Amino acid sequence: MPPESSAKQEVIVQGIPASQGIAYGQVFVYIQSNVEVPSYAVDPEKGIDEIARFDRALVITRQQISKIKNEVEKNIGPEEALIFDAHLMVLEDQALIGETIREFEGTGRNIETCFNKVAARYIQAFSEIDDEYLRERAGDIRDVAQRVLQNLLGQAENSLTRLADKRVVVANDISPSDSAGIDRSAALGIVTDSGSKTSHAVIVARSMKVPAVVGVRDLSQRVQNSDWVIVDGYDGLVIINPSESTLFRYGKIREQREGVESRLLEANRQPAVTLDGVAVTLMANIEKVDEVKLVRDYNAEGIGLFRTEYLYLNSARVPSEAEQAVAYRTVVESLAPLPVVIRTLDLGGDKPMAGNPGLFPKESNPFMGFRAIRFCLEHTDIFKDQLRAILMASAHGKVRIMYPMISGAEELARANAVLDECKAELRTKGTAFDEKLEVGTMIEIPSAAATSDLLAQECDFFSIGTNDLIQYLLAIDRVNDRIAHLYEPTHPAVLRTLKNIVDEAHRAKIPVSVCGEMAGDPVLVPLLLGLGVDALSMTPPLIPAVRYLVRAMKMADAKKLAKEALGMASPKDILTRCLDFYSERTKMEGAPTGRRAGGRPGR
């Protein structure tokens, strides 16, 4: 460390861990400025020329993004290059293009102004969505819009080409295009004021194996290029101008973490069986078709949650039955004979389709609004297209259907009636599907949990969505920073509700899994297993830590833990007991605890 940095006081900033690893280096503050858009009236006789200018800018932008995609595919990998398919889709979005032209025809203002206004509406719509992944898609539109505006105005592209030597990049945010341009040999780490664990900059950082921390608020305004920082991508810490003792400590931590990761990956090749011989099923949650490779890479036993709404939200129109059938079949065939649980559309409310605003009225409380199964039962044409597509995919592997946001037995019966109609239609056409296809429901609403005995009579399985269930049980808006600390998975009400759901499922002789964030937290896994949960489904990279814990514990001890926890009154005391249970069995210094600072669960 240079002598001048030692004179500066060490400052520790907490963010959200996004890409694992530890980096140390000098800061490069990247300032990404928005394009200034002029506004002026266009001569009506030049309207055709103005629209042609817009078309040329779209073509040029498409060429630029295609070039970036090819470079990423060459230098990083084909899966990471798929990021830019979303950008190309924005440029093909007829709703966005059409609205821009209509805005121009209606106002007579220059096309830059009209495009900027329409794009801003789309960005705002996606920014207000609760789902973390979808909220980050606002960045796709913002990035593409900036490029289109630059091309309309004849300005040069923004990039990170100024990164001349090895540095830690600190920025308010990093667009997908800019992150793709980062020199892998020069970027030691990435830190952003905003963003989340699903931002494109983070995706690129993970693929580059570069530590990243996001959500550090105004850090880009507080550091200078002369500062030195440690980026702790495990615990989400950024240490500005670290002292000699901190540098020494982090050198030891890095050695420990690398050893832990090696041991976790080694354990991940082994069966998930407890010390007393009980097998535990570990499955994966995915959102996109191309994530199937991760399911294999992390040795998951199938997909416990395939979120299908992303097929809809990446398009300006509702995807056809045939398009969906291809997507589902691709996933199912890739994993056969492993099971794939396909969740039907959880769209609406806080997940509107930008290209179809008429389908989704504005709501003041979208969490409890017109979404998921409520939307599907009112728009049965859309629902039936999806159900038929899933049924057709079931002919090519082991498929299970799962309904989201079911509130009670009557709603479940209505959904099953629509499914029966789809089966009859396919039989009439002679289209093959699995006649024994299993149907289940997510338990994520208190009314469903309270009537789980009734639902179990009409289901083949349960999957507990702990994220929403905890939110509804505790009346906690989990994306509200002021009360996020009250979101407590170890609250006695949560544990008692989970126990009731599991007991009713087993009484009806059906299995129950957990697909919410609790399932991927190795500290809480023994509690879930002790309560009787049969399977756990999580984001693929979380599987190794959970598998290691499963192989280090006895199921009998987990049951004792759950019994003890059910008799306790304090959520914090229960969490402490779970942490002790975890620490006693892992005995790995530096092992992940599942305590992801600042993170909030998504749906």
C-alpha cells in the first residue's frame, strides 16, 4: 500500500454481497452521465425524414449491441452474451417504437424528445416492480435508450476504456454495455451505489470471477481515484483506505475463503445424505431457459421452481402457445429424467407487461392485487395457452404443474377445471401429454396455510413460498427499508405456520418442499428439515453450502432443534440457536452462514 494512503482514516461501508471474492486495489470512479436531450418543433413537411432518422438510429444501435454481444461471447462466454439479447429485444419492441412514432405524430416535437419520453415511461414501470430481477430490467431499457439517443444526436459511446491499469471500479451504476467493455485483466472489483445481485454488471462480474458489492448508496461520491479499497464480495463490505492490520486480516480471510469454496465444491459431488442416513432432495430455482446448465453444474436433483413469467416480460406481446411449448420442452428434455416443476404465470400487480398496459390496471397495493392465479382465472385464454404448452412439454420428461398465490380450495378447483379442459382439448387433437402429470400449489398466503388440510386433498404436492408467506403473516413489506429488519423467518408465527402446513401435507400423504429464500440459507435449513420439509429448492449457486451442511448433520438433531424452536418466544433467540447448530457442525472457519447483509428476498 502506498505511504500516502496510510495517513487516511479507514472507513467501512456495508452493502449487498453480489459476486464472491476479495479484492484490494486503487479506486477508479466511473461517472456515467445521461444524454442531454434537446426539445424543438419539427417542420410537418419533414416528418418522414424525422422517422427515417429514428429508424437509422435503431439500426446503428442494433449493430453496436450485436458487436458487443459477439465480443462478450468470444471473451467471456455464450451464456453471458445472452444478456444482450434482452437489449436487442428492446430495439425490436413494436410497442416502444410505435408509441414513440405516435408521440411524434401527436406533438410534432423532435424524435429524440419523443423517444426519451416514451422510454422513461417504460423505465419507470419496470423500476417500480417488486421483483428484483425484473426491476433490474429497467437498466436494459435505460442502457439501450442512452445508446439510441447518442446515435440520434451524433455523440460518441460511453465506455470504460479509460480503465488503463488494475483498479476497483466504483460507480453509481454500470450499464450492461459498459460492464461488457470492462477489461478483465484490469478490473479487480466492482462496487456500485445502486443495483442488486441480479444486475447485469454483477452477472458479468461473476462470469469474470471479479468480487462485487452493490447497494452502497452514495459511495461513488465519497471516494476519490487516490483511495485504496478492499472489496469483500462475501459479506458485502467495502473498506476504504484499510489499515495494515486490516490488510493482514483480509489476507488470512482470503486464504480461508478459498479453502472453504474448494471444500464446498468437493462436497457438492456427493449425495445430500445426513450422517444418520436420511436423503434430502436439493433442487434449483430458475427463471430463464438458459439457466438449465447451472442446474447440472451444481448437481441439483431437478428444478423445484421454474418462474415462467419471464417469457412474458421479455416480450412486448403475450408469447404464443407454440413459443411456450418450445421453451418448456427445451428445459424438460435437457434435464430428463429429472423432474421440472413449472409454476404457472405469476404476472400482474407489480409485474405488469410493459407492452400490454391494458391488461394490468394501476394498483395501490400490488402485493395483494390482480396477479398470478387471479389474473389467469380472469384471462383464461392466456392461461389455457400456457397450460396446453406445459402439458405438451410433459410428453418429453417429468413435469409437474404448480399454481401460485392460491388462496383456498375453491380457487384451486377453478384452476384444475381449466386444466381439465386443456387436457380434453389435447386428447381431441391426439396430442400427447403425461396423463399422470402431478399438480401442486404454492402455499404463500395465510388463508392457504390455514386451509392446507383442504388443499392437500386436491393436490399432489405443496411448495411453500416463504418470501411472500412471511411478508403476509407479519404484515411486513419486505422491500421497505424502514421496516425490512422486522422481516424475521424465525418468528414463532412463521415456524408454527410451517409446521401446520407440513403436518397437513403428510397427513394427506403428499410431499412438501420450500422454494423461498429460507431454503437456500444453510443456517435455517436444519430448522426446515426438522419441521419435516421433504425437499429444498434454491438458486443453484447456493446448493453447495446447503449440501455441505446436510452431510454434516443428523436428521434426529434437526428434529430436536425444530422442537426446541417451536417452544421459544423470541425470533432472535431462535436464530441464535440455529446459528449455534450450524457452527457446531460445519467447523469451517470462514464458512458461509447465509446471513446476506442488506439482501431482501424476491418472489
